[in-house]
Amino acid sequence: MGNKIVRYGLISTAQIGLDAHLPASLLSKNSEIVSISSRTASKAKAVAEEHGIKQWYGSYEDQLADPEIDAVINPLPNSMHCEWAVKAAEAGKHILCEKPLATSANDCQRMIDAANKNDVVLVEAFTHRWNPHLRKARQLISDGTIGKVATIDAALCFPAEPDNNVRYSTELGGGALWDVGCYAVYATRFVLSAEPVRVRGVGYDSGDWGIDTTFSGIMEFASGAVANVTGSMEQPFRCQISIDGREGRIEIPSMFEDSGPIIIKTADGQNEQTITTPAPNRFTVQFDEFSECVLTGKTPDFPAEDGLRNTAVIEALYESAYSDHAIKLDLETTGKP
């Protein structure tokens, strides 16, 4: 690829694209958002003009047909990720896909197969894995700083009103675990550098929406570590992880705060160390790495198969909740459920 800049198209006017990806792209050394699409031309035009985006399209198909676009950002509702990622791959566009990669492991594999067949890069956009505090926790656990990990508690929760909210739609892949609990699942897998071998889940629907408004799950690991993961759309905001080992504890009070602290405590509770982690915008770091892969052929640090494994864990948690049974997984050896 002869370009030094990857030209991106935003598929849809979803707020995360405008509020997070767009400002981050302005800070990126090798990325530029050059277009946006919507299902209606009037909305695409209005949003493009408001946000200073050069080109707009009244359909996703027209945007994918534009030869001036190298890659797309896919922030569509969860259930639409697979369809439009496959279409983007078939159009020769690289795909940075919002989380979750898809709402089934089978759909994730369809996306991966399409990307491989068309020689494009596909990555799931889990930005908090770029934050230094989560990476530091991963390193400390690997180094044995807190000893053998016994338990983990991870959660992302916030209040979300149901009116005109895709999170409350069964057809669009809504639900607390898909939308926010997935972060807790991912953070746990990330800091342990391991996959769960068995999961149990419980979901609650507070208003007969047909989706879980709160979900809590238990993930068991071969090492003996047990993680409790929570996602909720009906409680005050929290986004944290704590890891307890035999010799100490690691706490990250805010997983989404780019420069947030990491707190390390000894087992006797007598000593505490707070490490600050100055960091750039995690969405910008994600852009820089993804664009580097597009421009140079570098293998992504976190390829799409990682997204498939996270989706497989979420599927298993839902299956457990529906069946009232623990579900076994074999992701370490096979990479698939």
C-alpha cells in the first residue's frame, strides 16, 4: 500500500464514532476519517457538515463502493456487525469493528473468513486493552507480584434509559452482557492472559424487554482463579477491576480512564503503592496500531480471533443463564468453543 495515511469511513452516525473515533483520528499519525454514511442522505449530510467530514453517503453500500476509502469503522448495532463487516471485506475494505465483534462465535468466524479471503485486516475495537494500567496489571500478574491469583472482580455498569435505545432491543443484539459486561469479560481474560474453562451466568430483565438489564457471571480458570464479572444498565456508573492473589491485591478503580492509577496492596494490608499511568487517548493508540497493520502488513497485536474467543465466553455465559447449568469451554487448546 503506497499511502502513508489510512483513509477511514464511518459506517453510520453512531455516537461512539462521532464522540470517540472522530476526535481520536485527529490526533493519529497515520489515520484520517474522510467519510460518513447513514441510511438517509439528509442525516448523513447534516452530520458530515456539523463535524467537518469531507464526504457523506445516503447508504452504507455507496460508501463501501468508494475507492477512496481504505478502511471502515463499524459501530453499527451489535447484530449488524457481521453482515456489514463481511460486505466491507468483500469490497476490499479493512475493518475496525466495535465490540462485540459479533453476537455469536459462528458469525465471528464468518467475518474472519471473509477478511482472510479478501486479504483485509479485521480487529475488534476493545480500547481499554491499550490503557497502561491494564497492561501493568497483566505484567504484575505474569511476574507473580501478587502471587497466585485467587479471585477477580470486574464490572462495567451505568444507568441507561430504554427509550430509543438499541441496548434494549433483542433484534439489534442488546442486553447488559453484550453491551457492557463484555468489557469485564475481556479485562479478566486480558489481565490473566488466559481463557476460562467453565462459566456460570445469571441474567435479570427488569422490564420484560426480552434482554438482560443486569448480568452477573462467574468464570473459572485452569489455574484455579475465579472471576466475577458484572454488567448492568440500571445502576450508578462503575468501571473497575480488582485482582486478589495470595500475596497481594491489584486495584484499577477506572478501566476507562486513560491515565488512571493502579493500586497495589500487600496481603497484610499494611503497604499500598499507587502507580500513575500517564497515557495518550486509547482510541488514538488503537488507530495508530490498526493503521500500521494496514500500511505495513504487520499482524495485529490482538487479531480478530481474540474477539471470537471473547464472544464465545459471552455466548457460554448466556447459555448458562438460560439453561441453569455451568458451561465448559476449551478455548486455550482449540481457540474455539
